[in-house]
Amino acid sequence: MKYSISKENYLKAIFHLQNENGVVTTNELAAALLTKPASVTDMLKKLKAQRLLIYEKYKGFKLNNEGRKVALQIIRKHRLWEYFLVEKLQFGWDEVHEMAEELEHFTHKKLIDRLDTFLNYPKSDPHGDPIPDSNGKFDQQQKQISLPHLSLHRTAKVLAISPQTKEILELLQHKNILIGTKIEVKKKFSFDDSLELKVNNRTAVTISAAVAKSILVNDDQ
Amino acid sequence: MKYSISKENYLKAIFHLQNENGVVTTNELAAALLTKPASVTDMLKKLKAQRLLIYEKYKGFKLNNEGRKVALQIIRKHRLWEYFLVEKLQFGWDEVHEMAEELEHFTHKKLIDRLDTFLNYPKSDPHGDPIPDSNGKFDQQQKQISLPHLSLHRTAKVLAISPQTKEILELLQHKNILIGTKIEVKKKFSFDDSLELKVNNRTAVTISAAVAKSILVNDDQ
DNA sequence: TATTTTTTTTAGATTTGTCTAAATTTAATT
DNA sequence: AATTAAATTTAGACAAATCTAAAAAAAATA
């Protein structure tokens, strides 16, 4: 029941990728993990041997039930640590990812459950991503849409940023767009799909299409 | 400036051993790390090559300044995590060692300094061991003596337990002997050097010589 | 469908930390 | 001082995770 750091990272990456496409390819995963396809193939064999993966040569792969369960526990650890680092240790939401990335691998179930209690069972991390509970279940989530799909002049609340690169987070931090921030789309420019926003009912801010796509807001019709 | 988990554990173990004897031997260290002398020799070469160690073949070894500095930072991390686990997550003092043992290797300086602040700069961990500050300095410590050296009928306070095996901690927990507990030696039996104690001015408790040696109390004459 | 390109896998090497067994050095004992 | 015993080091091997280069399979294109 104990997996190496490397294996845990593979499981987590596969989990995230298959949530987008259903099935994952070797090259895709290699890119996500900043490693080589040959290394991925090696590891896939091991994960399959440990019955965490559905995989046939040349056919792509995905997690089975057990693999998904393990991945969710790691994600739980990651997000609870992020919450702790921001809420208790006063780190910025854009600087906690790497730290959580390490801590998640050295946190036994008992420890993370106590941390969860200490933090009072938060439902989402500082980036707005949902935190699985002790059994690996997500809370009922609000329906999310990305900013380009939000109708003009409807005010919505930022729920998450995805993907969360250091660079995007830095940019949003600077423009005062955080989880929970109120946003209204004032104008869409078809020339480059950039958007002009009203942030927190006050400042006017312009963002590119790329940035807009990464901002997820609530969609309550 | 980044060392492997294994190297960090070697440095920490050498630090503790040389505090008792000045110089450390291969067999001694192998026993402390539950590994083989041959493995120790291999690692010593690497640590020497990295200039963390003073070492000549067949002559024993000890940390140099740099090695000591690194060891102290790891010990700081370990003890702060222990404090956190007991004070904030409500673990027992006898169950936090293993967890801290893992976390200590994945905690960057910036993180541990913030944790220190969050915990309000504790001076010692749940076992009474002093926590080095951000620069690796210990606070002025009270002079400690082990229980067999405490004069009869003088009340003293438990400052630390050393060494801290799971087994001793469990035994002491059971007998209600904790850091801070008041102890008076009522009787010394020369037959087996066992002691009869009064604990917290109330209960009478008998402990063996082995246990007594591991209990450190304050020595203010 | 045949050929080219892309993707994936295999083969073999490398690094880190470990091991066992054998050799060497130092310490202890006769 | 010679011999035995203990401690330490060397030599060679192994497992995990990675890599490069080459081979094989699948997909795309002509």
C-alpha cells in the first residue's frame, strides 16, 4: 500500500490527464512529467504489474479503480497542505504548489486526516480546486465555466484557475484576481478575443484570451 | 546545498553520536542507522568528498563546521514538526517521531521559518529537546542530569528523555512521566539500581535503572 | 495500398544507495 | 612479539528510476 514518490507522481498526472481525454498517451504523460517516453513505458509496466492501471501496449492507458483511489488520496494531501500553507503560514497562493508537491508524498493517512480536522475541513484549496474528503469523495461542486463563456454583463465569482502555471498565478495576483473575486465581462474584442473586465465592481482590467480561458467562474443560470 | 534523504540522515546520526563521544566509529554509526558497516564506509567517502566530514580511513570521523550546520538545520526541522504535530494536531508525544522523521527532509528553510513563527518560536520539542533557532543556535539550556544522579529527596522537573525509543516513551507515558513532570527520588535500591519515585507529589512509582538513566531533569543546585 | 512520419517500446547503460563476501588494517591477547 | 580477534574497507552485485539510441508498431499521407 506504499508507493514510491515517482509512482505517486505518475498516478496523479494520469488522473489529471484522463479527466480531460478519458485515455492517456505515452507522449502526453512524458510531457506532463518532464520526462522521456521511454521512461514512461518502463513505469507503466510497473504500475500495471501492481494493478493500478489498465494498459495494453500501444493502446494508451488509464487508471483502474485502485489507481484512482490512490491518486485521489495524493490530491487530497496536496490540496490540504496548500490550504495550510496559505491559511496558517501566510504564504501567497502562487508560491505553495512546489512545497505541497513535496509534502504530499510524506503524509500518512492519519496525519492528513488530523490536518483536515485542524483546518476545519476546507472544501477547496487556495486555487479553488476541490479537496477530496477522507474517503476520496468530492463535495458537490458548483458548475464551472471558463470566462470566455460567461455572458456579457453577468457578474460571477472566480472559483478556480486552471491550469495553474506560476506565470498565470503571478499575473492574476498582480491584477487582483483571486479565488472569490467578483468579475463582470464588460466587453469582448473579436480581434484577439481579449476581454475587458470589471473586477470587484471597481477596476477595469484587460486580459488576453489565454488568461481568460484559465479563469473558471460559477455558472448559476 | 541540497542533500539526499540518506545523506541528511547520516549527518543527523553522526551529529548525535559525536555529541556523546567526540569521534564516531563505523560500526557505531551502522548500528544507529540499522545498516551495514560497508554501506557506512561508502557514504563516508561521499560525505567527505562533499566536505561535510573530517575522515581518514580506519581513524573514525566527525562532522566539520559545514556538516554540523546542515545537521542542525535538519534537527530544527524535526523538532519543529514534532511540536506542531503534538500542539496543533493533537498527536501524543510518543507517536510523532516517525512522522517528523519524514517531514524533516521535505521542508525548505523558508517553510520551516514560517512554521516556527506560526508556532511562536518554541524553545523545545515535546520530548524536551531544544530546538535550534533559524541560525542553528540553541537557546541557553538548563543544566541537565540524569535521574540516577539526582540526590534523594530533591524535587526536580523532567526536561528531556534520551534516548527516546518508542518503548521507553510508551512506558513513561503509562507511568505519567512527561516533560515538565515533577519527580522526587524516594529510595535507591542498590540491588538492581532501581528507583522509587514520587511523581507530581502524589503517586509512588518504581522504575528500573535503564529507565532512570534516560530521564533527564534539571540540576539547579 | 505503399510509403513516410509519428508514436511507442525495447535494449543496454547510468546513478544512488544498498548488500555480501573477501581482504586489509588495527586492537587485544597470549 | 606473535597470534587471534575485531573493526574497517574494498570489490563486485543488485534494484529503482532514469536516460539515449535503435527497433517495432500504428497512424498519416501520398
